Amino acid sequence: MGRHARPTRGGKLLSMRSKKQTERQLLLMESSLAYPRGKEEKKAITKKE
């Protein structure tokens, strides 16, 4: 029983870890996509002014 219980625990930890990593990657992708957009928007605003 003990032997079988260990892998499940590790799997849970791995799944949680991967979830955090995927969430972080999504956030990074979103921020990287939003950052240049924001720069372009700022440039457009300065040009209008």
C-alpha cells in the first residue's frame, strides 16, 4: 500500500507544479503580447499629440 501511495502523491505534486508553470507561461505570453501593443498605443498617442 505504501509503495502505491507514493507515486500518486508525486503525481499530484507534479500536476500542481505543471499547472503553475502553464499558468505562468500564459501570463508571460499575455504580458509579452500586451507590452508591445501598449508601446504602439503610446506611440500613436504621442503622434496624435
